[in-house]
Amino acid sequence: MSDNNKVYKQKMSERRTVRDRGALPGQLVELLRVVQRCEAMWALEDRIERSR
């Protein structure tokens, strides 16, 4: 698996810390951004692998 999984786990850990201190709507927006970023990286990796 790629480093994306590590990035995702790290961001989730950071989000948990923020969640304990911050407002829920802002946290949801940030979480969705992390998920979108990971999905974009995964899609790019898939395209690269298919092009080989």
C-alpha cells in the first residue's frame, strides 16, 4: 500500500485531537478534504499503474 494510508491515518489522528477541542462543522469540512485528497492520490496511482 502507498504512503497515502500513512497520511490518512496521521490526518485522522490529528482530526481526533482537533475534534476534542473544536467545532464539529469545521472538523467535518477538514475531514472531507483529507478524504478527497486521499481519493485523488489513489486515483492518480491507479492511472499510473494502468498506464504501465
